[in-house]
Amino acid sequence: MVVNDARIEEEPGRAGRQADVSAVVPRVFNEVRRADERLVALVQERPVATLCAVAAVGYLIGRVVTRLG
């Protein structure tokens, strides 16, 4: 798909939306990093409980998938 650059520059609000997106991306990366750090801390603090929770979720997903397929 070929886009005419002149037409993009003429669209009102297009540059503002691009600026908004470029401002949001670093915040999303920071939130993902924080979530990862919390997950790692949880696994380190309670490895057995985490393993049980993951096994239970996997079992439930397996049950749902086998009933659908």
C-alpha cells in the first residue's frame, strides 16, 4: 500500500496522534517491566504456591480446549 506523504501532512490531528503514541510507548514498557519484576518477586517468595497456581490454570485451559475441540 502506497501512502501519499502530502496527504498525511494535510490531515488535521494526525501529527498529534503520532506524538501521543510516542509518549505512550515508554509508559507501556515501564508498566511491563514493573509487572515482570512483581512476577519474579512473587515466584521467588512463593515458588510452591506459584507452581500450584500455574498447574491449576493449565489444567483448566486443557479442560476447556478439549471440550471445544
